[in-house]
Amino acid sequence: VMGYGWFPLTLDAPPDLPAILAAREQLRAFFDSCMSRYPVDRKKLVVLGFSQGGVMAYSLALGEPERFSALIALSSWLPQEFVRALPNITNSRYPPTLIQHGSHDELIEVDRARDSVEALRTLHIPVTYREYEIGHQISQRSLVDLSVW
């Protein structure tokens, strides 16, 4: 069963980077609209996403690191195509990042999350990684850990 998504996704092909960037522009416009209408403390703005939403969270927070105070990616991955497109990190402060993933995830293999952690650490981005004995889902334990983090 296929549901809604931010971009076309197939397991045998890399994600469509132009589609991800187009979706990021839509989200950026949405955030700008919300921040102009509501009293938002920009120093406390956290971006969180689950699955494809996590890819979008990576795209937003790493594409504009000064905009977010933290990044949370749940049952997701950081596409290598996106890592190669990142701006020079020596001139930017990237937000602390929490990555949570199920070791039994049947949709996004846990190795993709582990690879994401290594890619971020290679770029000197502060990362906290938590793995759970679950599938492609969010557990009560992961929510508790997220709240504490």
C-alpha cells in the first residue's frame, strides 16, 4: 500500500534530489508564513520528521542550519546525494541532531540510519543515535527518549 509522500521513492533507485529540493521550498514557504503570523521563538525552532519526513527534516536543517535549533529524524535516512550537495560546513553551525531508528525496520533498513550517523559525524555535526527493537514505527520508549533529549 502506498501513501502520501514528499517525493517519489523506489527502493532500487536513489531519491530524486530535485524533487526533494522542490518540496523543501514548499516547506520553507510554509515556515515563513507561520513565523510571520505567530509569535515563534526562532531560537527554539526544531524540525522533526518521520520516514520521508525525516529526509525533508535533514534537507531543511542541513540546507539552512542557522534556521533551526535542532534536527530530529525518526525511521529515516540522509541520502548520500544530499550529503554531496551540502554547503561548506566550516562556515556554518549545524544543529544538534537526534536520530532514532528501529533495528527491525522493514521499509528503511537500519544500516541506512547508521550510515547517516557516520556521514553527519564525518561532517562534525553533533549526533545522538538511538536504536530500538521495533519496525518502521515510533515506540513509547523512543518518544520518552526524544522528550528527554
